[in-house]
Amino acid sequence: MNPLNSLNFSGGPGALPESVLLQVQESMMEVPGVGLSILGISHRSDWFAAVVAEVETNIRSLLGLSTNYHVLLLQGGATQQFSMVPMTLLRGKVHPAEYLHTGYWSGKALPEASREGPVRVAWSGEASGFRRLPNDDELVFAPDAPYLHYVSNETVEGLQFHRVLGRDDVPRISDMSSDFLSKPCEAERFSLIYAHAQKNIGPAGVTVVLVRDELLADAPANLPGFLDYRKHIQTHSNFNTPPVFAIYVILLVTRWLLNDIGGVARMDQINRSKAALLYRMLDGSDGFYRGRAAPEDRSLMNVAFNLATPALEQQFLAEALAVGFSGLAGHRAIGGMRASIYNALTLPAVEKLLGFMDDFQCKQTR
């Protein structure tokens, strides 16, 4: 395998498990038992219908979902969900939907929701530079809101909620794009969860949506078919030509999570071990490496940090790239560094990064 595959710390697309990559490599030429390349198999074939069915079953098993939830495999990324959610749940409503503005991606959802109806920002971290998340004393949720929307893990700023927010009598909607299937998430406390694939579960091109059946009871009747969850439910995620390749990779990743890892609780243990090593490095560096997020809100998926000067940061990134570490540059919105340690990024890869970081600090401070 290319060693760069194992040292991909990018914020997305993220690393894929080596065993999955090997299966994908084989399937590009011929899917076992099918005789065709994965790139040439019809989305109308019985084989692909079985793939979709198994993906749905695997995700239900991993999250413990009951049968009143639909598992959809849609296109358009999380960005399309920024619009589909309010089109379905906010259009024509009098009371405002409540949104938390906790970082770059939750900020992207706000204007799209405002196109469809009234929105109230229940809390914003903008004044703090999105370096922390709200505590419970700062949050007051309205009982008449059509729904509450928040991002579970802010990929750019390295912030993650470690609890479920909101009222049980108001639908919870969460963008879990960057921590989906990385840990148990009490999925049945949410009315709708969405997550694009290119962080933890596959390549770009497909978005997983989990939606409680009763949430759609009062959805507008005149939505465009492609933007209507009910149409996708009726057609089993095959309303139009779906991304067969991307969905097949999700199948392989869910099998890996179930059979090789042993489920999301075990995946969470591994992810916590990786994050603990990195944050210990930051905290023990005497300020050489400066963690961005408040310690209580640190992400287990995206470790954002800075060095003393932009010039030193550029030197760090150049030297890291030269020895094989990919994707460590922070998001363009805030700069700095970011080590994304999604599911498939291994503990040995993190240990190699720590060795590099320690050597780099020693060279600069000797």
C-alpha cells in the first residue's frame, strides 16, 4: 500500500481502512461473484438493491435504530441537507426554528434555513472566535420551535458536543458529518441525522440521512421530487441514478466496523486513545503547540492547533509533508494546523505524527 494512505490526516476526504482499500482495488476490476467492475454495475440491478439493503441493515445494527427510522443514501452532501431540512420542516411555519452557531459549518446552514422561514440563533460562539461550545446554563430552548438544529462536531474549529442537546418534545436535527459512526450517539433521541460520507464512512458523493418516520407527516406536498425525503424512501434511495461506487464503499466500511472493529463502542475507545495522545502532546509542549479549542469541548475527530507564528506553522507543514504526513494544514477559514483522526486513521499513524512533532519542537527549542 502507498504509505501516504496511512498518514492521511486531512479534514476530508479522510483515510479509508487498508482492508477496504484492498477490496475496492479488486472491485475496480471485478466485484467478486459479479464479473463486472464496480464502475459498470447498474443501479437497477438486484445486486445493487442488495447492497443498499445491507448498508441500511448495517447502519441500523451499529446505531441500534428501530424500524420507525428510515436510512437514506442521498446526494448533494451536507450542504443539500442545509436546504432540505428547512424546506421540509420550516416552510410555512410561524415559530422560528432554533439553530446553534458553533463554527464554520453551522454558520453555512443558517442562511439556507432563513430562506424557508423564521430562524432564531439560540447561541453563537462567534464572539469567542468559535473556541468553545455553550454550557447548559447558556441555553434556553423554546417548546414551540419546529425543530432544533446543531452540528455535533465542528470540523474546522475542532469542537465537539459530548452530550445531547435540546428538549425531548422538540425534534432534534443534527449534522453529524464528521463524527458519524465514530462513537455511540443515542440516535433515537434525534428526529433526523445527516452525515456526508467523506470523513468516516466512505468517499465523497453520498450522504447518509436517518429520519424518523413521523417527522415527515406534515411535510409540504409540493416539494420537488429530488428534495422530498418521502420520494427517496419510496424508491429505497434509488430515485435517480445513485453513486453506486460510493455506496458500495460505505457497505465495506460498515462491514469493517461491525466485523473487524466490533462496533461503534469499540471504535469510540480507539478514537479516544488517539485523541488523548495528541492532546497530551499539545498540553505537554510548554506552549510550543497551542490547542485551539476549550479543553472540555475538544473534538475527538479534529485536533486544531497553532504554533507561535505563521512562519513557523508553514515550516512545520512543509517538513511534515516532506516526510509523508498529508493534510495537516488547517481549514482556509482559520489557518493553523489540524490533525483529523477519523476512524480509519490508525493509532500507529498518530504515534508517528507525535514523533515528528516532538522532533520538530526539539529542533526549534534547542
